[in-house]
Amino acid sequence: MPALIVDTDGASDDAAALLMAARSPDLVAVTVTGGVVPLAQAVTNVLVTLAVAGRDDVPVYAGAARSLLGAPFPGAEEVHGAGGLGGHHFEPPARTIEAIPAADALDRLCAAGPTLLVTLGPMTNLAVALARGPGLAARELRVVAMAGSQDAVGNITAVAEYNVACDPEAAAAVLASGLDVTLVGWDVSRRDALIGDAEQARLRSLGSSRASFLVAVNGALDRFCRVEQGLPGYDLPDAAAVAVALYPSIVRRSERLAVVVETSGRWTRGMTVVDHRGVEPATATVVWSIDHDAFVDRLAEALVD
């Protein structure tokens, strides 16, 4: 198996993804970006989650606090709760993070051999690493990104998904880089990675510290999704991306397609534009659906102490 790196902005759904990734012996690092919460809070949330997972051995690297153009990330604590973990306060673990920036860490770690990078937030760290030279794009690097909403139904604007909209230039650079990129969008999550009443009851019944943590930190997200989005529960887009990366058989349908990111449209900035005509060269594998039951099974397995 390739070395596994997770790049995350430390929100409550990222916690589910990290708990799943932490079960893999191939997890070698976590890189952190700002996004849902400021960078420092995201780092704390990652350290807390890794401690719950029993993976204090995994090094953590801090990265981008702003977008490539210098704009602050918009934040989404109204979705994930104050602090990004459902409004709960957790004492940060005593351990320290690594001294080198996330982009440098990505460059060094990917030089060591085949690498699987799962991005769960704005793709700024990866874009910065790519901008430093052709080396990273030439390596054996596969990227699975929780990015976009390939059916053009957005969750921060009418057509844009949050992670891409935070830094459209970064996402555009990644898709234009020639890397092997797989996109797992919000469209997949809200259909196939929904944690409704039955799924929540199953997770609670596990009785583990990991499951209790996950249920607690996603309480605010559950309320938001039900009230603001009309969903019968909360969805876990980041965990869906990790599941696709680690368990490829979970994918029901995917296509190689040309995908670009709109960076200038008044109404469409941050939109992932999918060309279904087959005229332009493909830039990504677009996942259209995953097996919901298999996803929940994998999530539950990751939460057993």
C-alpha cells in the first residue's frame, strides 16, 4: 500500500474521516489547513481527534492560514459548531506539531515513494507544494479530494461547494497539474454518506469512546443539516472521501472526465465545471455514487475501541 497522508481543516466531519484513516497502518502524516475554523484551531482539533483515535504517533504539520490570493477562509462554525467540533471544548494534547510547513512536508513525504493524499478542506497546501516546482507532480502521487459538487448544486453558493469555494485558484491548479485526481463531491455525500436516525442509533450502540466522540462533535452539524438543508440527518463528505481512498470497491459509479474550476464568474466562482461531452482531455475521476451500506459499515468498524 502507498503511504497515506490526510490534509484537513479540522471540522467535525473531518473528525470522522480522521478516525477512519487512523485505522490504517499506512497513515504517515496529517497536514492541516485553515477553512471551517482558523488554522490554529484546526490544528488543535486534529490533535484532539488523533488522540481519541490512539494515533499520537502520527506527525502533524500546519499549513495554509489563507487562500493562495491571501483572502481569509470564510469559516463555517455556524455549520459545525463553535470551534468546529460541535461547540465542545477539548483540552489540546500536550504534544507539539512538526516544525516544517505542510507544503514542505508534502514535498518531502511524497519523495519517499508512492503516496495517497486525501484532501478534506481547501486544497491550498497541495497547490503551494505544486507551485514550488515540477517535482511533486512527477512523483507517484494519487489524490482523492473531497471537493466540488459535480451536479452543480452548491452548499456555500448556488453552484459551489465549500472546500473549492474557499480557494478556487488552488483547486484549479490541482486539477490542471496532471496529477491522478479523484473527486468525491458533496453531491455524493448528501445522497450516499448520510447519517440518519437509524445510522446514528447504530453508532451510539457501539458504546466506544470513538463513537461517543463522533456522535457528540457532529451534533451541531446534524441540527444544521436538518434545519437549513432539509436532510434527514447529517452527511459525512470527508469520511466518504477517505472511504473511497481506502476501500475502492465502495464506489458504485465513476467516470474519467474533464473538470475545471471557475475562478472569475460573478455567480459561479468556485464551481467545478464538468464537461460530459468527452471533447476535452480528462483531468479527474469523478465519483458519482458510493455504496451507502458499505460506507456505514466501514465507519462503524473504525469506531470500535
